[in-house]
Amino acid sequence: MKARWNRLVTGLLLMIFSTAPAYAQRHVYVEAESFENKGGWVTDQQSFVVIGSSYLMAHGMGRPVKDASTTVQFPGTGKYRVWVRTKDWAPFPKGPGKFTLHLGGQQLGNVFGESGSDEWKWYDAGVIDVKETSAKLVMKDLTGFNGRCDAILFTDALKFTPPNTLATLNAFRNKVLHTSSTPADGGHFDLVVVGGGIAGTCAAINASRLGLKTALIQDRPVLGGNNSSEVRVHLRGDIDKNHYPKLGRIVREMDNGDPGNGHPDASEYGDARKIAIVKAEKNLTVFLNTHVHKVEKEKDRITAVIGRNINTNQETRFTGTYFSDCTGDGTVGYLAGADFRMGRESKAETGESLAAEKADSFTLGTSNLWASLEKDTVSSFPETPWALQFSDEYHIDQDRSDWEWETGFGNFNTITDAEKIRDHNLRAIYGNWSYLKKGKPEKYAKRELAWVAYIGGKRESRRIMGDHVLTQMDIQEGKRYPDGAVTATWTIDLHFPNEKNSKYFEGQEFFASTKHIRVAPYTIPYRCLYSRNISNLFMAGRNISTTHVAFGSTRVMRTCGMMGEVVGYAAYLGKKYKTTPRGVYQQHLDELMGILNDDVPQQQGVDNKAGRQ
Amino acid sequence: MRLIWLMIWMLPVMAAAAVPGEQIRTFEIKDSSGSTYTLKLALDNSGRPQYFFRNIFTPVCNTGECKPVYINFYWDLLGNYTRFDMPAGEVLTKTDHREFKEEEYRKLQEIISRETSIFSELKMEDLVVKGTEKISDSADVKTGATLKTIKNEVIEGAVYTCYTLWHLAHGSVVEEMRKITETYTSTALLHQFLQSNNHHYQYWAMEKVMNAEGRVQKGFENDIAGIISGSNIFTARFALQKAAPEYFTPARQSWLWEVYTNAAYPLQMAILKKMAGLRLGEAVMLKIAAVVTEGNRQQFNAKMALLADAGPKVQQRLAAQLVEAEPSLAADMYTALQKMNSTDKTVRQKMMQYEQKTKQTDN
């Protein structure tokens, strides 16, 4: 019986029989992100660490998106109470994210998303009489302004209230959906790369071309991270000033030209090309839409990571010899107990002239870029009383965003407040756009929003500590360590809130300024690319071992991509000599540097060519 | 096409010139180099100042070659640049001697209009490759702007023109205009400024009619009220925050609550914060109590705090909502009423009803 239900609803439905034989509670837990037909709704996994799940969001830039629908199978007819897990994302005082739910054509409860509370919680949608065991559930967006739904619960225990804290909800969800009981076997790999941004993708490609069986796990449907069409940040940092002839070749393959930041045409960022390059590698298996949220360890080694599909919630376990944390947030390192830092160090601690006087939690912010296009006809944009408010006195007179559109700056935690940050960016974008359309029709009457990112382009979060921590002095004095491995060229580029923006939106800044501190090309030591206390963990990308100040220069994507390439080479040597990342530094540095300098013959015994189609 | 464009630019001037009785006062200003230029002030037929303008003739020099530029600039009375137009028969040209296109005139207006610009941060030698009009590849290193942004903020082939004109619009002339306008300060001008839609005028005048403690000069109360209830949220917030408590008489408190009802959320929050520092009269408290549950939780909390010392009438109004209000709000209202130790019969009765209702629900 249970097997049949499971088959019917693809894991969405489960019954819990209470221990008391006289009464059985029956719960039907529908994850919104698992709807069969998502219509115009999108899956958002950015708050996974906070709510333990992805959710579905109506990102229509002010125009209602198409309905999402799915078929719900009930274990029996009769009365069920309906609970809907949602929030009012902009309760100022009431948000615009309004939607309704309909089962078999009948509306469930009232309008959701306008409660005035931005806490994720269960809302009682009343009791329904289920007459058919199979019914169509439809989610109808009313505004196009980012209404969102995590899950819908039907329960025949009419007095049951579903749990709402992260731990209890996770336990409840896992129980009713069986998510964690038997993860699928993702396989064993020489190198498991977590994070499919530029750094992770370059790491995975390089390792696989060197003959390593490699997994690339990415929590979005596209590769490229901040350089994907979901975020649209252009690649920065030079590869032509590289000290190492071997490095930058894969970065160049990833490079789709320079469309600038926030180009309205998604294809400029080459998502399909990036995926095609990866899929052409025979030693490389890519797992998209998979969010890694758990690791398994033996002593100081990671043995496996477990990822959950952001749509189906299917769990998969990947075992490996080496792991590379290219998540940006340092998620793998964090879960494994790797030493890490977040925020600014003090001058006293690092001796850096650009460091803060006192250590604090300040980080660079997150951008949600956007662009508009000129159309033939005049259009309007809805009023946005729930958004930030602008006037002739202060507004941002732009038809397309650039890097300055940025929220964070210590006002919000870039990991645990990721949703708030994105939402704040949206309130700035929509509020400003609404003002421009009405207040400056001579310029904006015929312009329409073409694209607004709902995935945040995050700059800074955790930095995993390695055997070396790169500092401002390393950079400015141009220190060449024997393991100097990646050439970096970007200025020390530490953003701060724009002064005028601060004046008008103190504590709620969304617009940045910077001072570029110019640097001569310098090298990042290999020791910044592996964890100092997790013995088989590499890092590449923004979460490598640097101070906050040095990170201001290493963080750009071409540089991050070259870090990935180095990780690929180091993992290859690790496997060859059956040693740890640190072992590569201690015993095989000459060979690593030789490879980077292109002065040793290619490795033998590995068939690379077959992988390059 | 160009002719039409110039005609469009000329229209306001022609219109202005057509106003009968309009007067122009001229000022000879010495600049830092010691040379003199003429600044003009347009006055209406009653002699009230309207705006400043200059008929500019300036050399724009580059690569050893200078060319004359004729252009008219207009500013408001506080030296905020508003627009330019071209004298009849004059055009702007680029280094290759090609004339500005229509969109380049439009772009120039945008460039000069910017209060802050890369021109304020960068010297010409940092901006362009020496002796050329080409934007230097390292220009972005000296500023926060990217090269792309910098290119967006100049007109290619006319970087020197943009640079020169921006500095003419935003340079020392601004201070001269402000000095002149000071001499025209009068009650009438202050009213005019406060009632205008120009936030520069409003801030300037507010500084004059409100002292450091926020006491509003007699006769300007309504002007300040107009700003608080006006459409510019920033001037509204400024006036609200600056005005001293005594400005908010009981009558004005009630008026402020009307403003609250129609205000954007951030101003609503600013009003609640302001009210926390006032001795509220019963009339406004009754209004607040009537809508205490409207809005979000933060607003509910702020409103309840405003009503903490409320008398029996207000208590009654709160108590009347106990049974119907959303449970968590009702619970907070009940607690607040308990703290008020009300002896009012109706209030006690409503509280008991609420107690009974919650008891039933608990069962």
C-alpha cells in the first residue's frame, strides 16, 4: 500500500502511523519545490541552512507568473486540515508576495503571503473534505512579486500542529518524506568537487583531464556561479600576467567574452557552453541541483558528502579520496569542522594597514543585478509601498545595474541572512524602478525590467584556513613563496556602503563604493588552497585561506578559476603518491611547481585524450 | 534634425524672454585665476529672483589646440545646475571636428547634471592618456568606478569638453549664487522656498525657520506641515524629526495621525518614533487605539507603547477589540490593559469576556 502511494506521488506522500493502534495520523507532506509543473515559479535553495529546504517563488518582476500545479494522492477520503508554510517577505507593513492555493478547484484558506510577518511558519488553511484520493493542487501567484511557499501539509489529525523550529521541522520532514533514510549511492570518486562556480568547475575539469575520477556537485541547474546567467557577474582578474604558463587555459574555455555585469541577455554568459565542456569530460560526472548539507568523517578526513536534490529532495551520498570546497560559503569545510574565519580581522591581529581597528563581522555584500530594455510602447509598473521609497531627491538614475547594487556590509550575515539580503536588494530594485517609471517618464516610460536576479551574487562569507593565510603584506610586498601558485592581479577591492546611500538608508544600505588599492601581479601560495586541519580537503574560490583584506584581491573569478586548476594538479599528485594535500606541499612541491611551469613531461599512464571530445 | 533639436533647447529661453517685465540683474564675478565673468539673475516682474544663468564663452583646450565653446548654463537660486542650451547658431564639436549628435547633447545634460562625477574625483591627467582624448586604461584605479562606468560618464571625443563644462557648472560659481540669494532672503522667499518642490530650497529654508532645537518660527508652521505631509519622503522625514515637541500641539498630533494613515511605511515608522517623544493628547490616542491592530507587528508594538499611559476612554477602545483581535495581538493588549490597572467597569467586563474566551479555547 505504502509503496503504491510512494510511486504515485514521487515521494511526496507518506503516512505516519502513531504507536497507538487505535488511531493513525495520516500526513500528506507536499514540498512546493517538488511540484510536477512549476509553471512560472522558480526553485530557491539559498536559505537551505536556515529552513532546511528549498522553496518555490513567484519571481515575475511585478507580473503574476503562471500557476504551479501537482497531483496530490491522499491515503483516503475524509477530513483533512491544511497547513501552508510560507511568509510575508516584505512586511512593511504588508508585503506583495500574495498567492492562493486551490485543491480540485476549491480555494484553500485565504490569500497567503501578506500576514505582516517575515518569519517562515505554518499557516492554518482550514479543514477540507477530501472526496477523491487524487486531486490537483494549484498554486496561483497574484502579483509576480516573489510570493513563496515552502510546503503544504494535509493532515487528518485535525488538531495536529506541524513543528516549526529547524530541528523539529527537519526531523518531521525527514520522517514523512523519508529523505535521509537511504541516500542514493552517488559513487566513489578520486576527487569530489562541491560547488560549480568558476573555481569548482575549473578544478573538476582539470582533475578529470588528469585522469582522476571526479564528481562536480552544484546546487543550481547551471554552472558558473556568479558568472552564470543566474547572477551575471563578469570575469575579472588577468590571466595574461600569469607567472605559470599552464594556468588559465581552462578559465579561458569558461570565458564567454565580456558582457559586463548584469547584461539583459542571458546567453551572453554561456551557461550551455559551460555545461557542454564539463559533460564532454569522460572522467567527470556532474550533479546539478544538488545541495550538499552533510559530511561524513573519519578522524580528520572527510569520507563522504551528502547532497539533496533541490527539486525532488532525493538524497545522494558521494564518497571520495579528496574533496574540494568550492562552495564559496566554505560549506564543506564548515560541516567538517575545518578552521575558518568570517568577517574582518583586527590590525593588531594581522598587522595589515587596511585591516579594521577591531575585529568584527563585516563582510562585503551580495548583489542582485538587474537590467531593463527599451520597448516600443509605454508601460507602467505597479506601486511598491512595501519597497524602499525614493523621490526626486534621492534615487538611482540607471537603466541597468552594476556591481554597486549590493547589500550586506555587516548589516546582515551573508549565510544565515541570505534570503533577507536578496529580499532587501529586491526592495531596492523594485522601489527604485517604480519611482523611475513614474517620476522620470521622459527616460523610463518605454523601458521595462528585462531581468532581475533572484539568486544573490555573494562576494564574501567563510574563509577556510590553510597552512598559509595570505595577507595584505604578502600581496603588496609581492612575496614569492616557493609554492606561489596562482597569479593574482586584481586590486585590493574592499567595498563599503556608498556615502550618499548611507545618508538616506542608514543601516539599510544597498549601494556600494570602493577604493581600488592597486597591486603588482603577485602569487597565491598553494598552502592557501588546502585546509590546515581537514587532511583531504582542498579549497578554491573566494573561500580560500586569506585575511579579509587579502580576500579583497583574490576573490575575482578568473583568479578563482586558476586556483581550481591548481587544485586539479595537486589532487592528481596526491593520488599519484597516495598522499594528502599537505603531503603534496611537503614532498612533491617541485613536481607541482614543475607542472605549473610546464617544465615536466605530462604524466604517464593516464589516458586524457579520450576525455576531450 | 539638428536644427529642430536646437529649437527644442531654445524654447524655454525664448519663452522666458517673452515674459513681459522680466528683469535681469548681472553680477561681475572674479574667478580664482583673476579673470572676470558675468553671472545673471533672472527676476520676475515683481523683482523676485527666479534663477541664475550664464552666457558662457570658454576655451576647451586639448593637445595644444583650443577651441571656443559658446553655451548657456542655468541654475536654481541655490546654485544647483538645472540645464543648458546653445546660443543660436552655435554647436558643440568633438576632437575630430564632428558636431555633437542629438543624443550627445542629451548625454551632456546628464553628465553635467550629476552632482558627483568622476570629474570631481579625477584630474584630466588621470582620466585620459596624456595628449589624447582616450580614456586611460588605469583611470579606474584612481576611482571606485569601473572603466565601463567611466566611459558612460563621458562623451567619447569630447572628454575635455565634458570635464570643463562639469567644473563650470559645479565650481566656485555655486557659492557666488548662494551668497547672492542670501541677500534676497525675506519672509516671502522663505514661504516660496518651503512651498516649492525643490528639496534644496526646502532644506535651505528649513534651516532658517527652525532653530537648533527645532522650534518653528511663527508664521511658518503650515509650511513645515506641508513638507511633513508632502510627497518627498526625505524632506518629510527631516522636517518631522527636526521639529520640536511643542510644535506638535494636540490639534497637530491629530493631524499627524492623518498623515500617518496615508504615509509610506518608513515615514509611518518615523512618525511612531516621533510620537514616542511627545505627550500625546487623548484625541490622538483614541485615533491610534481605533487602528491599533492594523499594520505589522512592529507597528502594533510601537502603537501599544504610545498608549501605555492611556486613560479610561482609550482603555475602553482597546478592550473592545480584545475578543475579535488576532490571538497574539489580543494577548498583548490584554497584558497591557492589566498593567494599566483599569478600574473602568466596561474595561473590566471586556477583559473578563476575553479571559472566558481564552479559557474555552484552551479547553
